[in-house]
Amino acid sequence: MCALTPVAAWKDVELYLDQAGFFSFTNSPYYSHRHLASVDLYPERGVREAYSPVEGTILEARKLKVMEDYFIAIKAGDCGACVKILHVKPQVEVGERVRPGDVLGNLVWSPFYNYWTDPHMHVEIRPIDDRLRARGGYSLNLAPLMKQIRFDNNVCESFIVDKVLDRYTLLRPGSDIPSFLTPLILNLDGISFMLEGGLTHYGHGALWSEREELPEGALECVKEFFQIDFTQQQYVHFTCQKREKLVRGFNYRGIGLYLNDPHIKLIPKRIGDATLDFGDEILMSEIIPFTKSFGCRC
């Protein structure tokens, strides 16, 4: 059994993550990720087993008809909800009872993925009689996660190239970061915000605040760079213009920031276009120029 932690909920349904993995609410172009209605759960890189994020009974476990992907629905809780899971080839059967951490099957390469996407499961909490539709999922409650997040003041002005692949490059800070954070923390009006998402190639992302109440001054700082769509407690969702990143004179499509992952994922414009070498040192200002205005620290 893997070590688990709760990351989101709706009423009496809680979603759990393997603590060795990482996750994201906004690092995707799809509708539910723009409305805090889904979360992508990634295992540790290289792992292909998919663990159940919830306790419940299997309602459906099948291949989709229109594409090479798979769908699992799990009845969970007592509030008429089910958990929708995509991108997992099931090893479970209808009527089977599962608990968080039980093996559901193996992750597949989905037609929904971009070339830089790591294998993961897409998870939503939905009405039990509306299981598969792209819209209609319930807005997730982030309280289970926010109780565990601890911001700190470790300064990080540079990153080291940790891994170079054809599809992306991973940059890592020189020191460890706390669990459940991304490696990029911004200081806005004296308040720490964690930046998450696929920036700016997906055109949206999120800032997570260390404070439950967000002062207007901090929100005004955000508005200088992003359009705020909505806030939910400590979560601020924004949209932004899509712009390529210029790093060492070469254009990159963007960067990926995931919760509980110490890496910044640097995405080339095309497969095989990586220009950095293992061990290279990259300044934060080279990756995200606007951080100087924000007072970046991580």
C-alpha cells in the first residue's frame, strides 16, 4: 500500500494522492481544469500503475468508443456522486469495491495528451447519472490540501538542469522545497503565493496564497500581469496571454509547474529541440522574466 494524502473533496467524497507522486488542478487546456472541477494525479515518473484516489464501488470500467482511451467510474460517498477517471486501462471489474491506494490498472498514453505530458489519471467528482461528459463536474473543495501546505522563505535565484529528454527538460532548485508546493513562490504585497500551471502555453494558471483572506493590494499586483477569473479561499485562478519563453536565445513553448514536484518543466517548441545540457545553471529571471516585478523567491 502506498502512502496517501487527501488533496481535494466534494461533500463526503475525498480524493487521495500517492505522496510519491505529484498533481495539478490547472496544468491542462481542458474545460474542467479552468473551473477547478478536476485534478490530474501523476505517479512518480517512470511508474505506470494507477492507484485508486477514492473509496467506493466500480460502476463502469471500459474502453471509450471514439478514441484509444479508457474510462472508470466509481460510486463514492452517500451524496449521489461518482468519481470519473480517464487514461487508466482497468484491471478492476464492475461491482468491485476499492479503497484509496488499491491498483485500478495501468496508465495509458492518451490522445488527450500533448507530447510533453507525463502519464497520469484525470479525476473528477460528478453526478452519478452524468458520468462522462466534459462539463458538469463539481467544483472541488481544496481544504484537505490547504491544511497541509506550509510556505517557507528559502531563497532560490537559480536552477540546475536535472534531466534532458527529447520532450522536455527538468530544472531543479539547489535546495529542497516543502511538500505539496511548486518550486516557484512569488511575493505579492508581502504575501507568499505559489504559482501553478502550464505557462503560458495553456493560457491560464493559478496562484495559491498562504493567507485565507486575500488583501486587495495583493490582488491588484496579480491584475498587473493576469486577468483574475475567480477566487476560492486561497486559490486564485487567472487567464493570461500565450507567449513563448526565450531561454539562452532559444524559444521554448512554456513551463510546467506541478504541486508536490520540485521541478520546473521546460517545454521545447518541437520534440528534440532541447538546447540545455545536464548540470547547466539557469537563473530564475531567464525562465520567468516577470518574477523580478513580483519579488520572486522560492
